[in-house]
Amino acid sequence: MVKKRFRKQKLKLNREEMRRRMKKHTFFLSVGVLLFLLFLFSQEMMTAYKRELENERYKASLDAQIYSEILIKDLMVSQNASDTLDYIARDHEGVIHNFDFAASDLIRPYMYAIIWTPADGKRQIYPGRALVSPAIEQAVASSFTKNDEHSMVDVPLGKANGQSGLILNTPVFQEDSSGSGRYIGLASVVLNKDKLFATTISALHAKGYRYVLTRQSYPRFPSWQVVSQYGMVDDHAVSYTFVWDGCVWKLSLMPHDGWHVVNKLKMKIGMGLLAIFMAAGLFAALLSIYGNKRIAQYAAIHDPLTGLYNRIGFEREIQRWKKANGDKVFLLAILDIDDFKTFNDRYGHLLGDQVLMHLAGSMYDIFKINSDTYMERNGGDEFLLLLGGTSIRELEKRLMAFSRSNHVLTYE
């Protein structure tokens, strides 16, 4: 006795099973597509972020260069004042008789005072009401200026106004008959830093920058000294470096709220994410439609009980086989279950359906010789077989083996 097991899963998938698998495949494919799109979008956003950051830093570097050039012009005006005093002092051999008149023509709103200190005379200050702090006195009296062409020192302008300034010292030398230079005095211009950099500071504030202006002077000031500052800047700031009067100056800028480029990309990020989720949803819907179509196509040509072809599917496969194989011979066999109606009436249709599915599985095992074998449940207990590329002897042998086998169905 040959015991044939029930082969339902191998032969057919019912609609519910196909829908379950379709939903599973749709879910995983949709999630995969969503993750892939999110990955591509994240790469694009990273590129956009870097590009936007580079643009912002480039704009800030241009602003740093522009306002540094404005600072240079303002500093050059103060140097011109000291150079003019240098010329007048040398022309009068160190004695400036009309100092107030000359200084009044040279002074600018951001200059706190102009000072002439002759080598062997009394110091002259314009305007006369300017309060000279001890720090200014010390800076003017510093002997190192006699050996430098120019020097610049940070000084407090006095407790009265509580402001800080810069003092630009220019030593003046008179050439004697031997061709050597004789020190005849020191021209000093005291600058109010707040007023000197007012234009630049206002413009930087209006543009939303915080900044630090530093300078470096070798060998006296080898480290960076803060000249003017608004807010704090970090290592991410952009800087422009320039040289003026023997000192290296650096203007460092960054936005008040930092390089928050993401704020400018919020709209693009939001629209992109919306488009991605809509695309993933559309993809899932299309997959569902495609899956339902496949289920409908499968149901249209297959027997819902056994999973074998129905008449429509069987006839279609015969036409395909004939079209592909031309005039080749094929065999057609009809199988019928004896007294199946009696079995159905005695044991019920539920058990009868199990028997039909079991026999369909047995037929699949015995007659599925090659890819040119097709099977159909023609209705009730009748089955049709089409075998291509098989001899009549081989078919008879398999039909005999199938009919003589004892088919045992275990039913719980």
C-alpha cells in the first residue's frame, strides 16, 4: 500500500493566503523603497547643507574683506595725520609754532587727541581740553618708538569717559649735514576705537554678525591682541587677515545665531519628506493594485479547491503549447473518480473536498513529468491531463501506477 500525503500547499494558494503574502511583500517592499528614498534624500540634504554652508561662509568672507578694507582706510587717515605732523616738524626743525591750527585741520571725529612731543621741549596737545591718562603719558614717553618707524599701542582714554583707544606713534628724525638722522620728536595720534570702528560695527550689526578684530605686532606683541569685539566667535568663524603699519590684523566674523543653515533648508526638508512619503504610499498602492490583479488573474484560470487549472486556464495552456511546439504530438488523458458522489453523500462534502485535494496532490507527484505537463480539474470529480514530449507507453505506465495505488488520507 502506497500512502500519499496531502499536498495542498504545493499545489495551490487560496485567495486569503495570496492576499496575506501580498500584504507581506507589499509592506517589506514599501518599507525598502521608503528607506532607499530617505537615504537618497539624506544624501541630497547633506550636499545641500554643505553647499549652503559654503555659500554662507563665502558671503561672510567677502563681508570680512570689504569691512577690513574700510578699516584700513580709516587707519590710513590717522596715519596721514601723524605723517603730516612729521613733515611739519622736520620743516621747522622740531618746533611747531602753529600747532593748534595744524592739528585742527588734521583731526577727525574718531580722533581723541593729536600730540606733539619734541625731543627737548614741552609737549603740545590738541584739543587742549583732552584729558591725557597716565597710560597715554607712558605710551607717548616709551623709548622704543625712537627706533621704530611707527608703533601702535592700546590705551585707556581715562576714567572720565570709560572708553578705550589706540595711540599711533610716529618718531620724527631730522637729517643733519652728515646724512644721519637726529631724533627731534614724536608725533602721536590718539584714536577712539569706538568711533573709529563705528561705521564698520554698525554695518556688521545690521548684517547680523558678531565679530572680533585682533592684531599682532612682532616683536613687541607676538600674540594676538583684541582691538575691538562684539559677541564671541569660535573656530568656525571666517577671517580676513591684512597687514597695516607693520602689524598683522585679523577680522573674524560669524552670524549672531551661528551657521544655522538648517533653518534655511526647513521648507525643502519638509517638502522633500512629504514627497517621499507620498511616493512610498503611491508605490504601496500600486503594489496592492498589482497584487489584487494577480490574485484575480490567478483565480480566473485556477480551480479554487485544488489549485489545478480550470477549463479556461487549461485551454489557454493548450493553445500556448501548440503555438510553441507546432505540430508535435501531445497526449490527453481524462481521469474520473468512481462512486465519488456516494462518498460525498456518506461522509459529507467537507471530507470530499479533502479527498479531491489529496488526489490532486498525488496526480501532481506522478504525472508532473516535465514543464510540458498540464493538469485541470474539469469539474466535480473529473480531471484532465495534457502531456507533451511523453510516449503513450510512459503515460500508460503512470496511469496504471496511479490507479492501483492506495491513497490514504489522514483527516483530523
